[in-house]
Amino acid sequence: MKKSLLIYNPAAGRGSGKREQQIQSAVRELRTSGLAVEWAATSGPSSATALAHQAAQAGCSLVLACGGDGTVNEVANGLAATETALAVLPGGTANILAKELGLPHDPVEAARQLKTWQARRIALGKAIWPCSNAEAEGRTEQRYFVCVAGIGFDAYVLHKLARSRAMRFGVAAYGWETIRQLFRYSFPRFVAEMHGREVRATFATAQRTSRYAGWIRMAPRRDFFAPGLTLCLFQSSRRSRYLAYAAAVLTGRHTRLDDVKEIEATRVKLAAEDNRAPIFFELDGELTGRLPATIELVPDALTLLIPIGLRRVP
């Protein structure tokens, strides 16, 4: 792979003031390994998707994403269904995919090791939902995700953060808003339909990875390279029960609870039980839309560079 583009988020993760220095060091490592690499900074939402798509159209054989889960998601959406490969140089806070692949947390060290990685075709998740624009009635929107889709509570927290413009405070703001909404959110129910079966829940995740939010093993048996999605559905609407859920998730015991369902699927249709209560969903930590929506697996959707010998989740 010779012609490459490194896309980076200058604001991702802690110590973002050092990002330019890290990028220059990473570029030197990549060029030493034989890559003719250029680099470009993101300028706002969706800019990484546009940059990645343009790179694929221009004949780049490799696009590198340096940032958090949101940056990786955007680049993957620009490269899906093309032959251009994606490589991840971790540079954000959660970095779910990097943890699943066992990549170094330092983007410069990841760039140094990249010459030993191999290409592998992987599946992606995809969400499809009706356009919110009244003029586009009957049309749908769609977006891929690499790691996790969240439906209900976590997406509502992101919705509230976006409205308050507190996202710039990162993990601390998310943690505080999660606690606030635990006592304010109404936990409206939605229906998940898969394989002819219906399950009602108030919060759910659709996992391609075992991890959620970086380090939590929400789907401990999920193999990133295996087909399918692992659905984790939390069914109670009682706030007190959500405190129990939180404790169980943190200790890895949530799948033992009677009102938590873990189901393997390739496609799930999601709809609010009461249309008066908007229920939001997020993809790879980015607020995306609201129900109704369909989430499905797209096999053979993307080429990803991974460390040689990696077979299962570390």
C-alpha cells in the first residue's frame, strides 16, 4: 500500500494540544515504512466521512483514522463498500475498536507497528430510519457502525448533552449527565423484533464488539470477527432497577439477570411502544436519530488492518 491518507481529529482525547506533534511523528514512522502518506484534519461533524470518501475515489489504498470512536465511525462510513482499507491509530478517549484489536494506545507506536498488520474484510452494522425532513416523506437515511449501537437511555443522555453544548467537557460531562438523567428520564418502552420474536425493553445495545464505552464488557461472548450482532436488552422501567443494572454491568453479571436478555441476531426492527415518547439511538457514541429504525448486519463491508495472528478478542 503506497498512496495513503491520515485523517485525524485535532480535538480528540486528552492532551489534544499535542495532537499535531503526534501526527507529525506518526507520519514520519509511516513514511519510514514505505507509505506515501498525506494528512488532513477534520473540521467538524461528517468531515472525516467526506475526506475518506474522497480519498477512496482518488485511488488511495489505505486511509488511517486517528481519533476516538466517532472519528473511526466517520471514516468507516466513507470507506464502506470500497476496496480502500482502514487502519486505526488510537487517539480518543474510549477507543473501543483499538481495545478489541489490542492496538497500542499511543498513535505513534501504532504507526510504527502498522507494517506488521494484515488486511481482513469485516462486517459492519447498519442503521436505517425514516428521514425526519417532511419534504422527504417515504425516504430513509442510513449509517454504518463499527462497534456499538445504543437505543434509549444512553442516546438520550447524548441528546441532552448536545442541547446543553456540554459535549466539550468529554467523559466528565457524560458521567454527570448520566447520573442526572437516571432520576429524570422516563425510560419509555420500545419493541425489538427479530427472527419473529418480540422483546420489550427500555434500553438496548447492538454489539459488534464485546466492549461498550471503552472498557465495559457488555457482550462478553461477542467475537468481533464472528457474524451477527449481540443484542443486550434491559427491560425494566424502574429507576431503582437501573441502579442494579449498573452494578451488574460493572461486575460483568448483567447477563445473569432475568430481565436482561442477550440475543444473537442479524437484523432487528425497533419501534417505540408509544409514539408520543421520542426514543433516540446512537452509533459508536454519536447521537444519530430516533425510532423507528432497523439495525442489521452487512457482511464483507470493509477492509480493516489488524495485527497479524489476531483471531479472537484479546
